[in-house]
Amino acid sequence: MIHEESYEQQWKRIVDRVHLVFSEVHRSCLDDQAQAQKELKDWLRGVMSKVHKVKVLRTWVRTPLCIEARPVIPSSIHPRDLNLD
């Protein structure tokens, strides 16, 4: 039984294919990143061109803002276990 191709040639062919795949993935990622940056810039330009149409309402609050602790503290922690000093 005689191999027509040596293992070195097969290995070189595999290495070349891996390099080709990685370079295509890299190129695809860079293209997608460039496209996403372009879309973001276009969106920001659209927002900035319409910002003068936004009406800002200012209201005065007589009481300070209050944050309720129930959604912040997990249910597995009981308040008496907390050191609040």
C-alpha cells in the first residue's frame, strides 16, 4: 500500500483550510462590526436631528425620592438578619 500524498502534505492542506476558515470568520466579524457601527451612527444622527422636537416637562416634587427595599433585598434574606447599624 503506497500513499500518494505524504502526511506532511495532508497536514499542510489541513493547516491551510484552518487558516482560511479563521480568516473568513475574522473578515465576517469585522464586516458585521462595521455594519453595526454604521447603523448606530445613522440612528444617533436621526435622534440628534429630532431632538428639538422633544418636549421636556419639568415638575417639582415636594417629597424626596424613596426606594422601596423589598424588590432590592432577596426573599431569602430576612430583615432581622441584616446588620443595619
